[in-house]
Amino acid sequence: MWIFGGVMELKDRVKQLADRKKISLPQLEQELGFGNGTIVKWDKSIPKADKLKKVADYFNVSMNYLMGDTLTDSDYKDIAKSLDEMMEQLESGDDSPLMYNGQELSETSKALLRNALEYALTETKKENKVKYNPNKNKG
């Protein structure tokens, strides 16, 4: 199984799902009406959305999961809540509003900070799911 940067490739994720259902990739391709070897080629190219949707529907997983996103709606709600709390604490600091070099941050700077924090929280959540629950989040 090829893993790059801790993220399983699409083809390997589909293979893993197929193995769990005790179906080979050629059988899966036949059931879904794909040409022979279609899924194997997904290690070098990304399939069209309609094919990805067929696979996702077959295994009852999201297209995002197939593409490597293991977070759930609940995870994203947790991230949003944490992010809102962090920004509120930063913006309503006891000392002063959010400042940099003695200047209050502009709305654009606050939005950039929020985006950076959201990215950090999301990536940390993904990393922790793999690290602390490696078998729970496989689809």
C-alpha cells in the first residue's frame, strides 16, 4: 500500500474498501460498468467525478473520503466552534483589541488570521484522527 505524506492514495483507498467487501478491483469495475484496469490507473490520474461518485455510492462513503478527507460533519462543527472561541478570545482581549505593532488589525488581517487558524485546526484534527484512531476512521 503506497502512502504519501501520511495520506493514502485514491486507488489504495478504493482497494481497501473493496477488500473489506471481499470484492476484487476487476469485479468492482465490472459491477460499476468501468473498463478493465480503470481503478488501477487512479494512482496516476484523478477520475472524472461521475466515476468517483459511483464508487462512493457503492461503498456508502463520501467522495471527500475517497479523496483522502477523513473528517466528519461533526469534526467540522468542532473546528468551527473552536475557531469561533479562539477568535472571540483574541478580539476581546482584556488588554486591547487584536493588535500588531501597535496597530489594531484590519478586517482583512483578521480574516487571514482566521483562515490560518482554521487550516491549522483542520490539519491537526486530521493528523490526530490518524494517530489516535487509525482503525476507526477507515470509512
